Amino acid sequence: MRMSKVLTIGVVALMGFLLCSSQGIAQEQEQEVKGEQEAVQEVVIEGTTTTYTLGQGDVVEVLVRNQPEFSGEFVIGPDGNIQYTFVGDIQAEGLTKEQLKENLEKDLQKYVKFPEASVTILAYRSKFVYILGEVARPGKYPMTGDTVTLREALVAAGLPTPDAALRRVYVINPANEEPAFQKVDIFLLLYKGILKDNLTLASGDLIVVPSTIPSEINRALRQLLAPITRAAVVEDLIDGYK
């Protein structure tokens, strides 16, 4: 009878330890994921292409020499315009910052003699590429140009992980009714310097870096020891003990 009580206490203590351990690990993993997501949001793809046409969500700063009342920060709204002080709505979508500057100076001539304006892009929020799968930091990446290259995108995402299947990466363009996709070999691109597959990406393109078959098997085995799985095992123990 005493041995039964000792065994009962031991089993309950073990289950409690496993549950607490699972919860603690799950919380740590959740915090790590949030930290990685926040880090991704701060990274933009610095493309070699310097042309950038403004779009909805972009934030620009307008400075007018000696005219602080006409200066400020503006967000390009869903209608493609900025709400500009005194002047009214000004079209910005589809223009470069230089073209917007010229238009602003023309409109300001009604209020300022010989206006001199400058436009700076503060936040790039209208153009993105998506990088998923076996890269260091998968996610949604803002672009600083109308186009970027595949190599620039992969570098921004921290390069592929050791589990990546480098020779069967897919670039998907979802712009059409039937999305177009192309299979590329990024091993040759990244590690051999062969630029044949260094595709030019546009906003909305999706890069998928799959994992190798052995790494998929290893991942499946590791999941057997994941916190959720351990918690399920503990529940089975509890049910069996009842």
C-alpha cells in the first residue's frame, strides 16, 4: 500500500514536471518567433535598381526651403494621393520622388515665389517579395526598388539554411490568373557565381526554398520530442492512470 502511494506521488510529480517543462519551452519558442518576425520587419531588400515608383502606404517627407508650413511627413493613401497642406490632395502613386517633387513645386507656385522642394522616402511599404521555407529569416520583405534580383532577396533573408534543397527552389509570380513559376538552382547562383538563374523579381513574387528529403525526415523525428507532443503523451498517461 505504501509503495502504491509512493508510485502515485512519483507519477504525478513527473507529469507536473513534464507539463511545466513543455509550457516553458513553448513560451520560449513563441518569444523567439516574435523576435524573428520583428527583425524581419526591419529588413528591406536593398536592390541595385535605383528606380522606385511610389505606391499606397509609402511614407514621404516633403521639405520646402524656408517654408515650414508646407513641410511635413505624408502617407500615400488608398486613393494614391497625399493630403498636402493648403494645396489639397496630390497624386503620388506611380510617380518617382523626383516627379513628385516637380509636381509639388508647380502647385506651390500659387502660394510661394520660386519654391524649392525636396522629397525623401521614409518608409517603403508598397512593394514586397515573399521568401518562404529554408532560409534564415523567412517572411515578407519590402523592396527599395521597382525590381530586385533573386540573389539580393536571398541575402536579405539571411541565405538558405543547411537543410535547404538548393537545386530545386521555386520563384512564383502570382500576378496572372494562373500563377507562373520557375525552378532555379541557387547553389550555382550563390556558391558558384553563375548568374543564369539570378532572376529579376517584381513586387508580389514568392520565393519558396524547400527542404531536402533527409532533413524532412529528421524534422519529423524531432517533432516526436516537441513540447506539444510531450504534452499529448502526458495526457495519455493521465487518461491511462484514471
